Amino acid sequence: MKKILTLIALVSVLSACHITSKEPEVKDQETAYEAYGVLTIPTSGFTKENLRTKVILVDDELLDIYMFEVKFATMMPVTIDMVIRNVSYTKSGSMIEFHGDSIVPTAGDKPYEKYIVTDLKGSISADSLCLSNNYGETPSVYAGKLVK
């Protein structure tokens, strides 16, 4: 009985955990895009609703993607704030297209080599942010509406 209570207490503590990353500083609102949307894991059918994502244009060639309170499965005991840095992009008018491969994401400033980002593709239009990629062996798709 004592083991069961200890296990229940441990699961409760872990289920309340959140690995945070520092919120990015935005110096120029013209270089920041924030969206709320749905993250889907096609292989399992899992969805994470109302996921906040922020994209910061770091310079004329690279951007960083921040995803807040991410979960990739129902049974995942923690949520994470994840950052995908140094993603290449091009801008044409109000349209931004980005791509990357073999990027090690971070959470809480810790690298997560096991979940290396591959085949990253995405775009930002006047009202939406869309991206797809793989985290390790797990494909994901995100579609969000920009916050004005």
C-alpha cells in the first residue's frame, strides 16, 4: 500500500511539472509574430489545442521559434517551453517562408538531442502561422492564427 501511495504522489508531482524557457525579448514588434493554434501528432492522432507559438526574426536570414506549454502525448507528464533556433527564412512582402533540418531544440536552456528537428517547413502569412516537422521519429503539424 505504501508503494502505491508513493507512486501516486510521484505521478501527481510529475503531472504538475513544467519545463520553462525564458520568454524572448522583443525589441521591434515588426520582427515578432505570435499565434495560437493546434499541434497535431499524425501518427497517434494526439492534438494540443490553443498552443501559443512565437516567431522572432533574429536578423535578415534567421528566425527562432518558441512553443509554450507543449505536450506531444496525452500521458506526457510535463509540458515544456521549447525553442527551435537559427531557422533559415525568406521574406517576400508580408509572406515569410522558413525551413530547417538537423536542429537541436532546447527546453529550459537544455538541449534535447533525442528530439532533433528535421524536415522543418513553415510559413507566416497575413493571418496564420503554419509549420510541419519531425521531432526525432515523431512527425508534427502546427496551424495557428496570428494574434494582432
